[in-house]
Amino acid sequence: MGRDDLYITIPTLFRCPISLDVMKSPVSLCTGVTYDRGSIQRWLDSGNNTCPATMQVLQSKEFVPNRNLQRLIQIWFDSVAGRQPNAESTVNSVVVPSQDQVKILVKQLDNNCFSSLTKIVCFARESEENREFLARMDEFLNAVFDFMRNAETDIKLIEQVVNILDLMLSKILEKKPLLESNCLSTILLVLQRGSSDSQIQSVRLLESIAVDGESKLKIAEKEGLLAELVKSLSKEKDPRLIEASLSCLIAITIPKRVKTKVIQSGTIPELKNLLSEPNTSVSIIEKSLKLLETLSSCKEGRMEILHDSILLQAIVKKVLKVSSKATEHAVTILWSVCYLFRDERAQEAVASSNGVTKFLLLMQSNCSPAVRQMSADLLKIFRVNSKSCLSSYDTKTTHIMPF
């Protein structure tokens, strides 16, 4: 089959101005505009008294079947079906609606809202100009927020809502409605049951609304939400989802109370798995180390890190092996547990992983002044320990050697 055979050009006249689908039962209003019977009936049943395409007030709500157009559509469809076995599903594929059509779609969102949202998503994806157009329609964003508040368990509908919000993120100035309990519950539902793409969009939504201490705490305190974010870090997940979840956790893990909750949710073992995986991307390693650095700044996180020799060894291995960012985050973690808090077990784990050699190499490299200073501090600690061990060894041999 040639490439051109995969596409069907649908005459504009055959599409309903409301649903944009090929009309099955075309009927005409007194204004002369033809619609699919089901679409216009829903429009009128919602209390509207205007023609959706022209916005003229209707003198009569009666409509008459457009038999000529129906025959033309049937002839055209039969010809398409002769060329393509799956014509029925193909001819109603989503096309980008016009701005006037979008206005109609927004007004009838409550009716057949899944189909309408699908077409609006297609419109928003098309261009920045289209997203600006939607952002200027206050009733549209209000309707989308209402869907978030009142959504039940229709995961396909919820995914479309999340999709449009993700596309409109940079245009949404007032994001407080997304912090309401029902909206967070909707995002949680997508993380639990949605596709990878919609999960990524949900995580980006969370990161975008974590703008201050209060919002970060609300996200962390929403039952089940942190647990799902941590599950998203599993190395079996889509790498795009892992990276988005790391960015979100970094964004919210600033207040002390949130750090504690993130640690209690089992984040550090997942980070260890990511750092131990040989094929982890540079970006995921950098963000994993950045999150670990943040968690190491509180007692609970620091204690969990310094008691895990495998994790410490994985951190040492990333020094000078990944990127300058990864090196800086890794050295900061090691400096915190080995120098600032002088934990001997951590020092032993770092020394056994060739950490001293890494710090010596850093002193001779073109690293940042901060990394050079931390490396110098760490070398002091290990030199002191080496002298202490040597002194202890000499004392013991003095006792057993005859003079």
C-alpha cells in the first residue's frame, strides 16, 4: 500500500460543524446550516437557542433531513470503502478544528465531552497561537478545572483533561484550583491507572503547581501521591517518566517536613537502584544525585545514606565518570557524610571504593572551586585516618617486637 493510500481526504461539506465527524444523519436548521442530527439535538437540549455556526438566534428549533447531502455522503463513503477495508474508523479520524469550531466545541463540552476534548487537544497541539487562543477563553479553563474537580473514574476522559492542561501549562496563570483535593485525587488516579504519556503529563502538572512551601506540603500530604511518585522511579518504568518524577520530587523536596515524608516513602532505595543500573542515562543519574544531595541535608536522609555502603560505593563510582554536574552532586553528598558529620563507616565505604584517588584527581582537574575545596577537605580526613591507622599499627608492633 502506498503512503497516499493511508490517508482519506474528507470533503468539508460532509463534516458536522459541531463534532467535525462525517455526518450520519444530516439535518438543516432554519438558518440553512446542516448538522449531524445527534450533535445538534444535544446542542438544543442543553438550552441553546442559537445556530452554533452562525450564532444567529433561531426563529424555530425545528430541523429537516437533508436527503441530498445524505445520498452524496453515502456515495462517497461506498467509494472509500471499496478502497479501504477499515474506512469507517478512518474517515472520522481527528482533524484540527478552526477557531470558530473550537468556540462551538467549548460551549458544548458537557455534551459528548470526550470527543470535544479530543478535538480541542488536537487544536492546542497544532501551534502556540492556538494555545494562546484557548488561554484567552476563560470559560474554557474554568470548564477544564471543573472536569478535574468532578471527574469520577472515566480514566480516558481524565487523561484528555490532563493532556490539555499539560499543553496549556505555560498559559495557566492561576494554578491554585489544581491544588484542590479533588484535583490531586484525579492526578493520583492517572498515576495509578493511566498510560505512560498521561502519567508523565500528570507529574509535570504536579511540578508546575509546586510553587511555594504551602503547595509543596499539600502535594506531599495527599495520601498515596508520594508513594506513586516513588513507584515511578522503578528502573522498569519508562525513562521519561523516571526523569519527570525525579524533577518533581526535587521541586517539592525543599521543606523539612516534605524531605522526611519523601524519605519515609522509600525514595533512597529506588535512587540506589537507579545509580547501580549500568545503562542509566546521564540526565537520570544527575537528577538522582541531586535528589540524594537534598535528602542528605536532613538527619533522616543522611543516616540512611551513611548506613548503606553499596549506595556510597555507587555514588563514588559516579565521580568523574558521568558529568561535571553529577560529580558536584556526588562529592557534596560524600563531603556531607564523611567530612561534615565524620561518620567512620561512611569513610571506610568511600575509601574501599577508591574514593581517595578520585579526590586526588579532582584536585588536579578543572573542577569548580567548591568541588576542589570539598575534595581538599575530604583528603584531610582520609590522611588523618591513614596516619591514625599507621600510628596504631606501629604501636602494636612496638609491643610485640623485642628490643
